[in-house]
Amino acid sequence: MINTQNYTELRSGIKKALLSNRIEIGVVTLSFTLIVITCILSILLLLHSNKVATKGYDLRILQSELKELTLRNEKLQSIVAEKKSITSISKSLLVTENLQPIGQLVIVQSDKKLAKK
């Protein structure tokens, strides 16, 4: 017959020794893992905040460019309106060179019936 009482005590002692070794390795491994995870998370947080700050700077640059372009657009629209105005058209060289001045004005007398047709 096998003496089970001695066997269980021996096994429990071995289990205790193995368990204590695992706990020591586990605590070191756990603390190292927590330090590594904390470092990785802090690096990711810094990268994210840097990315957000960069987007803010890009947004400010784009807004300033938009203001400049709207001012330029308004100036160009005023120049176009000036070029289209009647006074600038009448003063232009194209009009002054190609148009002939009016000589004598002739008024034609006609029937009212002809005008109605």
C-alpha cells in the first residue's frame, strides 16, 4: 500500500516552493510590464497632443490664408466693377478711337400708324 499522507505533504511543500518562485517572478514581471505599459501610454498621449496642436496651427494658417484670399477677391471684384462702369468704358482708348462723333441730328417725321406697326 502507498502512504498517501507523506505524498500529499511532500507535494504541498513542492507546490508552495513553486508558488513562491512564481510570485516573485510574477511581481518583477508585473512591475516591469506596468512600467513599460505606462511608458507606452505616455508616449502615445504625447504624440496625440502634439498632433492636435499641429492641427491647430494648420487651422490658424488656413484661416489667415482664407482672410487674405477674401480680401484679394474683394479687391479684384472692385477692379472688375470699375472696368465695367460706363465712365471707364467711355474713357477707354478702344471707344475713343473707334467711335465717330455725331454730326447733325436728323429727326424723321412719320405717321403714328407706322410707329405702331
